[in-house]
Amino acid sequence: MIRKAFKMKLHPGALEEYTNRHNPIWETLEITLKEQGAHDYSIFYDEDTNTLFGYVNIECEERWKNIANTTVCRDWWEYMADIMETNEDNSPIAQELTEVFYLK
């Protein structure tokens, strides 16, 4: 498994809506994530900065990147674009984080 961590940013006051939209996420998106080898996916929130911290185990970088090419993922991005910082294609502005420590 490959461990991935990244951060994204919510608009101020959007945490409740963000949480509501993820509970539950669309079933088709959940299926796609799992089919593409994503496991143990968590998102945490830092209230001081409106920053989201994502952590996921993936089976393969290529399959993880392929998720962005699916219709359900692009539809999800559009659905979420009004409450978080996004790129022109509605994908969330995400900064991948570098692992500096791991305890197995």
C-alpha cells in the first residue's frame, strides 16, 4: 500500500455543509474509489485555518490518478466547488504532503 496525505481548503463557514455532503458520499463515488484501490480514506479538519487534511492508502498511483477522469469524480468536484477552493476544472486545490515519519 502507498500512503497518501494532502491538504485542501474550505471556504469560511462551510464545514457543516462539507460534512453533510460527505455523510454519506455518493454510493457511485464510494464504489469508484474502492474499485481504483483506495482504502482507509479519512479527511480531518483544522478549524484554525479551514484546512482539510486527507489521508488514504492506495494500491497504485496510476489508478489513484485515474479517479479524476471518471464522470462521478468530475460531478462530485462540481457539487463541492461552491464550498472549497478549486482549480478552473472544479478539482479541489490540493497540496500533497511529504511523509516524514511512519510508525508501523
